[in-house]
Amino acid sequence: MSGRVDLGRVLRADREILTVLGAAVFALVAILLLGGAGAYAVTILNVVLLRALAATGVVLLTGYCGQLSLGQGAFAAIGAYISAILATQYGLSPWLTIPLACIAAGVAAWVVGFPLLQLRGHYLALGTLALAAIVYQLSVELRGITGGASGITSIPSLTLFGRELGSPWAYSWIIGLVFVLGMYVAGRFAFGRMGRLAQAVREDETAAEAIGISPFGVKNVSFVSGAVLAGVSGALYVHWVRFLDPVPFGLQYSIEVLTMAVFGGIGSVWGGLLGAITLTVLTEALRYVTGVASAEYQALAFGVVFVAVLMLWPRGLAGIADVWSARGRTSDRRGGVPNVSSEGTAEAEVGIGGGALIADHRVTGPIRLQHGDELVVVQRLHCRFGGVKALEDVNLVVRAGEILAVIGPNGAGKTTLFNVIAGAIKPTAGAVTVLGRDIRGLRPYEVARLGVARTFQNVRLFTEMTCVENVLAALEAHDGYGMIRGLVLPVRARQREDAAVDEAHRLLAVVGLAEFAHFRAGDLPLAKQRALELARALARRPTLLLMDEPASGLNEAERDELAALIRSLNASGVTILLIEHAVDFVMALADRVVVLSRGMKIAEGTPLEVRNDRHVIEAYLGEAA
Amino acid sequence: MRDVLVWQLPQWIVSGVVMGCVYALVAVGLVIVHNVTRILNVAQGAFVMLGAMLTIQFAKWLPLAPAVVAAVVVTVVIGAVTYGILIYPRFEAGLLTLIMLTFGADVIFRTVALILWGPDPLALREFTPGKPLIIGTAVVTRQALWVIGVTALLVILLQLFFKRSLLGTALRACASNATAARLVGIRPQLMGLVSWMLAAALGAFAGAVIAPVTFATYFMGLELTIRGVVPAVLAGLASPVGAVVGGVVFGIIEAVAAGVYSGLRDVVAFVCLVAILVVRELRTGVLTTHLRARVRAWRMSELARGQQ
């Protein structure tokens, strides 16, 4: 058991260290090899590394976090101009101005991120496109500061021990070093906590919020990380070329960098570098072979390559490599685990075995409550969608320690009630307090952070992530090192992440998924997906667990196991509110039952009382009964 | 200063309305494509560019009217081919991929135009040369009237098409619920094609009528897309009529801002876009309720501290 856990950890740890080592080896070998090949070759190398930095920024934001930015050039331009202006007008050393420019790009991204990252999907793409246009326009218009179209000249180069790093080869050492640093940032992001949160947000924002991830916060970290990489690329460029006008970081730059990231593989930390190498070398080769140096044809080639890659290999070069390596590694990684599609092999583990484990796992919420305290209070709740009255004047109290079931025919408003308590839907009127806090103004992730976890009616997992990553996202949602602390204290951050990995494996064992830890969540059969969703919810150490039709789609045996699991959870101190269609299932399990019909509460009491209630029978069997 | 403003304001408004008509047509194209396919077509502005360039090209060989028709037909074919090659095969792909594809299409159109027609602005003669109208202190050229008239005509025809024709109804059905539309035998992919062709036609007409006013450049497409997005988003990406009104209003705002200081032109588009998007976010309420809750929580904690 522990051996497999360690393997996973080693693999992950290796991938992060491998990223930095690989980048270092690549940079070193390339600089040493090309150093002898003349200034032209080294110049190409410098261009490749600078572009790779900016393209890696695109990978973080677009590939990992799923937010399309068409304006990476804006941040490269900000980095370049800030560094150039500080160095020429204020006489600061480039050693100082480059980090400052880098910070400036990050701060700029952080500030514009507030309005821009509220936008989803294509709105964000257009917002960033407009941002790039505006930065370009400003660099042309603000002649007093940027020198307008004629640019800034005689920008100082970096000096080391009084000697200027004037030659491309001398400068390439600096670029190489910064590139390795950039890959360190990328690796920390991609294989650390932020990467998992970013992927969760990319795959399903609603589910991510339900487990306490702030989508906006995660997007902003991704956006700033990407901008910092672009900013340092721009700043390094400017002290190498020593002249800056608005042209190099115009629209074409944004397009080329995005193309490189897509070509190299937008889902991989190596995508930026692979794309930058391939496309830069191809462009140069094309120029060499045809003797045509015209920018038009180069731009057209980029456009065609960009579209072709999107059409043919959406995952880019790194994606192709991934497929190969995954094929080669699958059996090893799964360590002889039976194939997931052959159902029934590991089924016996669900529930019963889990129930035994849960006792020593001790799922307890952050807040100590007395048995019977009011945990959720819903008062005079009304919910209307247009003309549809989904809920009318519903009162409900959930008491600590109980299993409360909400039942009712289709369209009774059960899920709406659930969504209100989870903060996903704002009530039209009425009050909702959870753990003593009015949650009407809270976002779902804030409600989740109060100690409320939920599962969804239609299972919502992060399907492209592995089981263990799904649970990790919930464990680390707001617990763990942020990007900056993680970069400064990588060893401690990794220790915490490793602890979280162990915890995630334990939780998977609780729900009987220990052997499926490294399977893609989307590959699991439905029953196991439900179990995984439950593990993800438990990772929140919830005080209150909301379960939306947990038994739907399960067979008789699986239901019994689920019921046992719910009971043992409840025994360990979790209050449970569940919605269910399967009346038998509920009657055997719940302490109290609330019946909704057509948005109104028609009965409340023990299962026995409700079963014999005249209104309930009417609602279920129709007026005639 | 104030006198200059009062004296020039009517002229700015007139030129704002003219440009606003073009933005409106771009916005309507964006809305139609978005309604049916959920894609925000970054290449929409490029259709305007193609319409303008092709009209200028054909006008060298043909009289004006057939030149415009030929330009529109060719642009529609280009739009259809673009859809067929780029969007149709990847119809089920994620939004991210689709918008990147339209962005790629824009890049290709732009660079091909640069290669074919060069970097310099090209002019087209006015449709009906003659003395301009003088209204107060504003000069209204005949071409301006053409722009306004053609826009109005297109919008009316479009409304009739959507309300009266079977194809228009099918498009609306697809826009409101693609699954339901499929169930009654409408193919969403095919409707996507129709929407792209419509959008291309609107763009091409806009390009033809505006070419005599602004000149045609290879890079005008993306700028127009960004400007068209402002009213399109204002209309919630759903209502063509709202997009038209928004387009004209935005055109006026931009013209007045550019009149006050020419450097403001691009800033206005960006600021308007972000402002509208943020206001939209506020209206949907998530951010507002969030902030309200923050204030309330802060007040509560202050109260609690006061009581201690």
C-alpha cells in the first residue's frame, strides 16, 4: 500500500525537479554547443529562450487554468518599457530594473485582472486582446515617456564585474539562467498545489467552487504568473538589443507566442520551449532556404501553422510525446491493478471496508457543535426564476449530528433548496444561515469554507485529472502555500503537498478507491465516480455534507454499501442533508424527513410519521388517492 | 474652448453615427454567429475588411453595383469555406479551441490581404458623388447617407428574415435550444454554416459602404471586431436590435472622445468594453451580493466589538 503511495510521490516530485534540471541541462548544452557556432546561432538561441519564457506563461494561464489570453504581448511590452525607462531616465542598473520590470508586469496583471478575469471564455480573450491593443497604442502615443514610434535608444546592457555583457554569447548565460528560473516557476506551478487548483477551475468552475476553491483567486495567480514570465522576457530582450520601439511587442508577438505554446503543447510545461524551438528554427530555415525575409509570409506561416495545429494535434508536440509515454508507462504505473472497465472486481471494498477505516480517519468539522444545535436555518425562503416559483415560503432547520432527508416528486424544488444552502443560488426572499452566518451574500466557495461540502446530482468530477488529484484539489483548496511562498520555500511547500498526497490516498481508501488513485476520474464507472465525489467532499472535513441523490444509478448492493458509509460518516460527527428519490433508501437511513412538493414544504417528521402523512401520499400518488 | 466644442459636436456625432453603423453591422454579425454556434467570431471584422478590399478590387473591372455584389458573394463564399474547414470539423471542441480557430482565421485573412493588397490604405470612390448636405454646423456626405441607409435596410431585412422565413425561424430555434432544434430535424451544424454566411454578408456590405469614408487597410478587421464586440456584449450577445442601437451609441461616444483628443480613440473602445463587461457582471449580481455581504460582515464584527 505505502509503496504505491511513494511511487506516486516520487513520480510527481521527479517531474518537478526534472523540469528544472531539464531546463538547466538544455540551456547549458545549447549555450556551450552553439557558443562555438558563431554569433548567429547564439542569437537564435537567445530568441528561442526569450520566446519560450513568454510562451510558458501562456501555457500556465491557458493550458492549465483554461483562460485564453490573446494579449501576452502587453505584459512583455510593460516589462520591456519599465526596464528601459528606469535604466535610461533614472540611471538604475539593469540588474535592478529587470526584477522591477518583472514585478511591474505582475502588478499590472494583478490590477487589470480584477475586471478582466471576471470575464469568462471568449470575453476574457477579447478583453486581453483589447488590453494588448491599448498597451501598444499607449507606447506609440505617450511620446514623452516611451519615445513614441522612434523608440528608446542607448539602453544600457547588463554589466558583470565592470564588463559589459555585450556579445550574444555572454548575454546568453544570463538569459539561460533566467530561463531556468522561469522553468522553476512553471514547474512549481504545474506540479504543485496551484497547478491542481488551476486545472480544477479549468475543468469545472462550479465543482471547484463547491470544494472551496476561489476561481477568481486561482485565475489571478495564473494570470500574474504568466505575465511575470512575459515581463521578464521583455525586460531581458531590451537590455540585450538595447533599443526599444513599439513594434516587437505588437499584436504579431502575441500571436507568435500563443502559436508557439499551442504548437509545443499547451497542456505541458515543456510546450513553450518545444514550440519556441521548433517554430523559430523553422522560420529561420525557411528564410535561409527561400531567401525571402519578408514579414508578411512569416506572419502568414504562423497563422496557417497555428490553425493547422489546432485542427490536427490540439495537444501539440508535447501532447504527442505524452501519448507515447503514457502508452509505455500505463501498466507499470497501475502496478497490476485490474482494468477499470471490468466492473465488480473491487466493488466489495466500497462501504463496508470503508466504514471500518472511517473511524480512525475521524472526519470532523472545524467547528465544535453540540448535538442538536441549529446548523442550518432556512426561514421563509422564496425562490423565483422568472415566473416559475421554485420555492415558496420554505422553513427548514438542520440540526447538528442528524441525517435529514429532503424528498419530493420531480420539480418539487429539492435541488434549488440545496443550491441555496450551498450558496450557488441566491434566494428571492427569505433568510439562510449556515453555522450562524448569513450566507445570502456569500459565494459558493465561501460557503464551502464554512464547512459545507456537497455532491452533485449529476456527478461533477474533474474528469481529466486523476482520482488522487481530484481529492488533492479539495484538500488544498484553501489550505497550503500560495505561489510566492511556494517559490521561496519550495522544500516546505513540497512537504505539505506530500502530506496532502498521503491524506488523499487515505481518503481514497476510505471510499474504496485506493487502487484507482492514478486513474483518470473520467474513466471510472458511475458508482466509483460517486465514491470519488464523496471522497472529494470528505477531504473538506465538512461539518455539513449535502448529498444530491447519492443513490441514483446505483444497484441494490451498492446502495447498501452507500448507506453504511453514510451512517459511519454520521457516527463520526458529520451532519448530513440528503436529497433522494429512492424512498426506501431514505426511510431506512434518515433521522428526519422533509417533504417538498411544488416548492412548498408539505410534511416534516420521522420517517414513520412522514410515511403515513396524508399530504405526502397525495403528492406521490396524485389527488385521487 | 466651449465654443469649439459646441461648434464641432454635431460633426462628431454625424461621423460617430456613420462609424457606429459599421460597428452595428459587425455587432449583429457577432450576435448571429454567437447565438447559433456559441462562438465569438474574432474574424468578424475581417469580413468587413474583405468586403472593402474586394469591392475596391472589383470596381477596377466592373461598375460599382456589380462590384459590390461580387465582393459580397466572394466574402460569403470565404465565410462558408472558413466555417467548413475550421469550425465544422471541430464543432464539438471546447470554446477555447473554437475561439482560437477564429483568431487564427483572422490572422490568415489579415496577412493574405497584406500580401495581395499591400500595406497602404486603399480608397474607393463615393457611390454617388455630389454636394454634401449641410445640417447646422455638420457636414453630411452623401456616402454617409449611403452607410446609414444600407445599415437600416439590412437590419430591417434581417428582422423580416428571422421573423417571417422558415430558415430564419430555424436559426432562431437553434439559437434558443440546439438540442430541441435537433429533435425536430434542424441540424445545428448546418444552421451554424448559415449564420456564418449571413455574418459574412453583413460584414461585406459594411465594408463596401464604409470603404469610401475611411479607406481600407489590411489591419482594419481586428480593430472593428474589438469595436463591434462592445455593442454586441452590451446587447448580451443575444439581441440584434440591441446590438444596432449599441453600435451607433458607441460610435458617437468614440467619435466625440477622438474629437476631444485623438489618442483617446483606442482607449475608449477598451474602457467601454471593460466597463460594459463589469457592469454586466454587477447586474448579474454575483459580485454585488458578494461585496454587500462583505460590508455586512464587517459591520457585524464592528458591532460585536462595540458591545464588548
